[in-house]
Amino acid sequence: MNWTNIHGLPAPLAAAIRNDSYKKVGWISATSLLQPPQKRVLEARHGAKIVTDVSENIFSLLGQVVHGILERSATANEVPERRLIVTVRGKEISGQADLFESLHASGGLLSDYKTVSVAAFQASDKDSWHQQLNIYAHLFAKHGVEVKQLQIVAIFRDFSKRKARRDKDYPQSGVMLI
């Protein structure tokens, strides 16, 4: 991918966006598996030609910041950002769960954090979120860890108390558990 900075963002901010620490592991990741196949193929074929402005990835940067803070706050019975790999028909499938919490000896709670706008949350059907968590649960099961519960933690980056008071269909908190 080629980066531009047409809006003149400060150099440290632009560098932080360009230097995403995500590294592909295996043949495909859980999130890539959920993308439309045509998008994956086109990106694989033409990735070097894609041009993106750093200003278009501000929210991705904010999501990384949230994940970093949550990762460093894990307690003794929590495993943050664990990458697991399984081989299916000779291909490695990987996934990195945001947080696994051991609830008791027979299993635990698997959480995925989403930093999202209220409008995107309200418009989304959330099927891909559930599918992603189920892929992670499968990866854990293949590694001998039973997942008893799945949870999405939606963090609204534009939550408004005022809108929440006026609209019962608007999220009533800046964070929602699903």
C-alpha cells in the first residue's frame, strides 16, 4: 500500500497510522476470512498499487490505541491478544482474540472489542462480529480451551449523553455489551 498525506497531518500522527503493527500470520486470518473473496483477491493482486491517505485511517489508529490499553490492563485470569493458528486442509487459519477470561475450570469468556461510531453500530447487522467470535472460539477449542460465552464490547467513539436522553433507541451508555 502507498500512503499519502494530502491533508498535512502532523508527521508523528501520519507515521503512527502508516506503521500499523499488524502482521499477517498463516494463509488467512479470521477477519480476512469474513471479507468478500473478490476484495481479498483484488488486494492480493493489486496491493502495491493501492493508494490511501493517512487521514482515512484515523479510526483504525484509535482502535489500535484502545486495544493497546486494554491489553496492558489484563488481570491474572485474563489472556489478552492471543494469536492462535489451526491447519484446515493444509492451510493455516489464524485469529487473534482480544481477551479470554477464565471463568472456571470448565471454560471461559471470549471478548472482542469494537471501537465504532453509533451510526455504524445502528446500521450494522453485526453478523460478521458474531462470525468472527465463533471462529475465535473454534480456534480456542482446537487448542483445548473451551469457550462458554462470547461477548462483543462495543465502544462508541461518538457517544452523546444528550442524544441518549432524547432517544430510547440510541445507546444509553458509551459502551454496550452484546
